[in-house]
Amino acid sequence: MAGQRWIDELVAGGTVLTDGAWGTQLQQRGLELGEIPDSWNLLHPDRVEEVARAYVEAGSRVILTNTFRANRIAFGKHPDAERVAEINRAGVEISKRAAGDAARVFASVGPSGKQLIMGDVTEEQLAAAFAEQATAQAQGGADAIVVETMADLTEARLAVEAALATGLPVVGCMVFDAGRDKDRTMMGVDPERSARDLTSWGVDVVGANCGNGVEDYVPVCGRLAAATDRPIWIKPNAGIPRLVQGEVIYDTTAEQFAGFLPALIDAGASFVGGCCGTDPSFIAALAKRVHG
């Protein structure tokens, strides 16, 4: 597969730094509580591009897109639900402008926010929504697609299948934040099962993101790597969030986060970045260690 070849070439050069959180960065630029961040691709593309550019300047060689919620089901009855294809294309184009020749753009596909097991949505509805999203991202010029923050393997499979149908390389990521050791998804899936299933579906990269702090994702990374022959993608949170006077606080600093980079690499990580609570300073701290 051509996609797998350039992914392999990318990781052959050493650890590939991805980006950090987007939502909090947009909030710093005026995103208000209750607004859908993805709609800013049309409303405030300049501010979205600022976020993407900040990560490239910090050292990211792969950046994502502001499209995590940009599927018809997640938008629900919001007026922009009819514009999700346009929002996805714009999200990719914004990140491509910021990336230039310095980084690759992997389009983000997140969960629908609905539960199959509860009958909130059908597999057919999910498949159609993910197909619409992935097709638009490919049309926008994405280099690859990241299916991320998935807890349900069935929903993950439907999103992965839609992404693979575009012909682009695909990263498949689950979120591990449940169970006694915080090594299960909300649906009880462990890293080994996740890695085996994602690999069997044909993803080019297997990974985990969100849900947990970096120290807890070191063993998860090792377990994923032991269960697949694909490169491993890891984007942990900056620790476990605390609510202080109505504000969400993450205690892990950029330097502390970057201090776990050698352990993640030893555990098998090829792509490393951050999720909730991280920002460009976290990527800069990782870049300093990579280049050092």
C-alpha cells in the first residue's frame, strides 16, 4: 500500500511529533461554552489557523484538523449539520495552509456521541455519517485520517471502514480510561483486543489518545505494540483533570510530560503528541528532547 509505505518512511526517521489539544486553544481565542468548535472553520478560519500554525512552529511534524465533531450525528439539530462536508473540507484546507512543507495533515474523526448499545443510533446511520465526513476530508486534501477517542469497537470499525474507503492512510485510536487500572475503554475493551481488531481492519497505525495521563499510557503503549506490527500513535492528556472553582485544571507540566518521552519510545511509540490539557509548549518540550 502506498499509504503504508510513506507512513513507514515517516517513522523510519525517528519519533514523529504530532500536535496537542485544540479545544482549549480555541477557547483562548474566543470560543464560548456551548459553541461547536468545528463551526469555526467557516466562522473564524484565521483563528483556527493560528492554532494549527502554533503547533507547527512548536515542532509538530503531523498536525490534525479542527473536525473532531464534524459529523452529522454529533452536530444533531444544529443549523450547521447541513454544512458538515463544507466544514470538514475547510478544516483540512486550514491545517494544510498552516503546515506548508513542514508537516503532514491527518484529518480528525471523533465519535458520534451516541451509543449503539442504547439504540441511540444505528450502524447504518453511523456508517453514512462517517462516510460523508471522511470523503469530504479526502476532497480537502488530507494526507491521512485519524479515527480517534473511540470507546466502542463497532463504532470504531465503522469509522475506520469509511476512512479506508477514501484510499488514504488511516490511524485508529481508542481511549483507555476505565477499569481498575485505567486500561480499558468505557466499553471494557483492553489494548490487546483493540490492537488486534484495528490491525485486522487494515489501519496503517494503531494508537491511543485522551482519557489518561502520560504515565498511565506508557504501559498501554507497550501492550498495543506487543499486539500489532503497525506503528504506534500515543496522545495522552496532561494528567487527570480536576475541577477548581468551576475551572478544569491539568496538573502535569510540559516538562513533566516530555520527561516520559523516553519511556514511550521504549514502549514502542512512533508518533507522540498530547491531548486534553496540552498546548504548543508541550510539543516544544517534546521537540527539545527529540532533537537533543
